[in-house]
Amino acid sequence: MSELKDEIEAKKKSLQNLEDASDDLMMCEDDAMLIPYQIGDVFISHSQEETQEMLEAAK
């Protein structure tokens, strides 16, 4: 049972991190800036719009 609680807490933390990143990204004024997005152990740079779409899909 504690394993499930730990997993739920980890998912909540991950969701909060995604929401925080999304909020920070919306405050970014430079649309031409490439934003690094972590996939596994690798960071890939995308446009602000593409990164926002990836964050929404990850939620």
C-alpha cells in the first residue's frame, strides 16, 4: 500500500513540475528562443510552441 502512495506522490510531483515549467514558458517573451526539453537522459531544443505542446502532452 505504501508503494502506491509513493507512486501517487511521485506522479503529483511530476505533474506539478510540468505545470510550473508550462507557466514559466508562458512568461518567456522571446518566441525565437530554443527551449531545452529533457527526454530520458537527453535534452533536445525546440521552439517555445513545440515545447509547450510537449509539456501539455506529458500532463
